[in-house]
Amino acid sequence: MCIMLRLSQALINRPVLSLRLGNQVATATAPIINPNNLKIEGFYCLDRYEKNKNLILLYSDIREVIPKGFVVNDHEVLSEPGELLRLQEIMKIKFELNGKQVVTVSGTKLGKVSDYATEESSFYVQKLYVTQSLVRNFTGGSLIVDRNQIVEITNRRIIIHDLQQTVPARAAAPA
């Protein structure tokens, strides 16, 4: 089974396309991320028919993700934010991944999240791309963190397991 990952930029400012109407009904502007499990629960959308009207597209209403955007059955799958009681707490948090500080359990600062990759069928965030400081960037480059490495997520930072240090191989001592 092939797992398809999409970077966050492929999910932002995407058209929402209706199968029934055959055209765009909204634009998905930003994801609604649950910080407890790093799942994209839905997307904030701008309605095409009523300008400046914000609606919510739940991930479960997306039939398919195609290069042109998100495919849904119809405009009626878009909900008013107040109608989605189960998402109220998550929407109040306004959780953002990009820009979050990433540190290890031992306190080593690794950098900040610059992007993330989401699994297309479940909308779980699978990978975090961490941009390191300029000094660290010369020696180690950028860092990719798998969701399995995450220990805790707070309002200000993401705590991951300590990274394993590689030890340079030593030549065998002459006998």
C-alpha cells in the first residue's frame, strides 16, 4: 500500500470543488489542527457565493485530494463554525505548527518547524521539517522529525526524544 504525503503548502489556499455543481464552491484557507493527535480535523474556507463568509470543511467530507484542490459532494458539506460543537475547543486554540520551537527531552534546541507533511487519506501529520539555526545549519543541515519521535506538544514548543549521536568509526589499533 502506497502512503501519499502532502506538504502543508499543498493544502493551503486550495479550491474546494463540488462534484454536483462541477465547479469551485469555496477556497480552503487554513487547516484546523488538533494538537492532541496532530490530525487535521478540517479547513477554514472562504465561501465563493457569499464573500467574506467563513465556513468549515471537515476532513471526512473530502472525497479526494487532486492537484486542482479538494473534491466534495456539494456546497452543503460546508458548515458554519458555530454548528460544529465537537470542534469548538480545537478552533479556540488556533494551533499552528509552522514556527513552533522543537526541543529534545534533554533541552537541546533544534530549531523551528518550517513545514509538515500530512498523510493524504487520514490527514494525520506524519513528518515535521525543522529549520535549524544558522550555526547548526552549517554542521547538520535541516532535520526531519517523524511523529513517532514526538513526546509532547505545548503551546510554545514540540518536545521530541533525544537524537542519537553518531560516533565516528575508529581505525583498528595495529596489532
